Amino acid sequence: NRQLVYEMPSHMEGGPDGAQCDADGFLWAAISGAGRVIRISPAGVVDKIVELPVKSPTSCTFGGQDLDTLYITTRGPDGGGL
């Protein structure tokens, strides 16, 4: 049963790349070209923005003992691990 959760506004810089759901049902999406990761609520509302010191995040995931650490990957030319 596919359904649209979020449609990125045309005025928003960059484009979606990798994404991950957290334990609370929020979708975290890397916005490559905009230097940010956004959190989208189950209702489809962006409720958190993580600004990054690089322009091109590619994906994100959770880790750590309690799965409460957000890990973000990036790509060049300004890429490298965060």
C-alpha cells in the first residue's frame, strides 16, 4: 500500500538522496546539494532540519547502543565523513 509521505517543494534547494526511518516513525532524508538532513513527521511535515558543513549529504542511518546517534554520509568534492 504505497502512499506519498512528503513532496519536496520546488523552491527548496537540492534534491532528496538516501533516507531512513527512526523508531518513532519519522523519516530522515539527506538533501544533497542543500547541505542538510530533514526529518519528516508521519503527517508529512518537516519538523527538524540539521544543517551540515558540507553541501552534499548522501544518506543517513542510526547507530550506537540505543540507536540514538545519527550517522550521515557525504560525497565529494566537499564530501568525506562527518
